Amino acid sequence: MISATDAQKDRFRALVPDGPGVRVKPMFGHLGAYVNGNMFAGLYGDDVGVKLDDEARAELSALEGTTPFSPGGRPLRSYLALPPTMPPDEAAGWLARARDHVATFPPKG
């Protein structure tokens, strides 16, 4: 299994929006961003995946370069990987949308 580099982790942390209940935690050599204990974004190598509702997922999937988010070759349901050429400010907006969506879920204890 590959591990994310420090540069990849720093880039991911810079994209994660602040907010109540938001935390970034290590995940098998990579990182996950959580709100109230539920993951809304993940880093796997260069891939940044976001968990979105159906409408936002359809919108993102229409963008060239979007792929399923598949850590270790296994796609995560409801997650898409952002296009690798997406500008950081646009990517941060998708992470904010993912955070807002997942913040509606019941907190995990």
C-alpha cells in the first residue's frame, strides 16, 4: 500500500474547511477529514475524494477528470475523486460542499 507524502498531506489539509466538529485524522498512511465523526473527504496518494449528495455528485461527475474515489482500488460509495488539475480554490469549495452535506448526518460517538 502506498502512503501519502508530506506535500500531499499538506495540500489536503489546506483544502479542508474549518467548522464546528471538523477534524483531520490519519487513515492508513493517508488522511481523512471528518465532521462530527463522519468522513466527508479523504486523501489517497494524489487523489482527493469527497462524499456528496446525488445532485452534487452528478454535477462533479460532469467535470472532465473526475473519477470514482477508489483507495486501494476499491471505490467508496457516494465519493468521487476531484480532477487532479482542479484549482485549489475550486477544490476547497467541493470539500466545503461535502462537509455541509455530511454535517447533516447523525454524529458518530
